[in-house]
Amino acid sequence: MNDLDLLIGEEQVEVALAALAGIGYEMDFQAAAGSERWYADLKRPHDVGAIDIHQSAPPGPAYFYRTSGNILEHSRANFDRPGNSVYTDSDLPGSGTDHS
């Protein structure tokens, strides 16, 4: 699903919600009042996208590509266990490394 993100001031929330309801939009989700990142998702049954109203800038694409820590350490923790084999580029056929 695609959406249109609108950034509005806190004092305009009720006006924006009323205007969108007036053209057929319905509340799909609304964050709790006073939330650090308040937003509301509105939809119409015949539209392929939704409208999201934000009071602060949405997180942006970097939000979806963040890691939950050092990825190399995470990988080592998962692969450096008894019985697991870890391969490097030099282990690939044609790498020029003689494993005989």
C-alpha cells in the first residue's frame, strides 16, 4: 500500500481530520494522544493509498535500513558455534587457494 504523508501543526489536527472526513476518509489508526510521534492513518475504501497525518517529520527511509547493533558481532555469535562451518571468499572454487 502507498500513502501520502502530511506534516501538520498540533493546532491543525482537528481541522485536518474534519476536512478529510468530509471527503470520505475514515480513521484506520491513531496513535495515543500525547505520543512522542503522534500520527493518524486515514483511508477510503475505493482508494489504493492512505493519508497519514504527522505532527513531526516521519522517520524516512533510513528508519527501515537501520541495524540492531554491530552486524559483524551478531554474525559471529550465530556462526561461531561448535559444529558450524564458516566459509570465506578464499574457500570458493577458483579463488586460487589450494585446500589439498
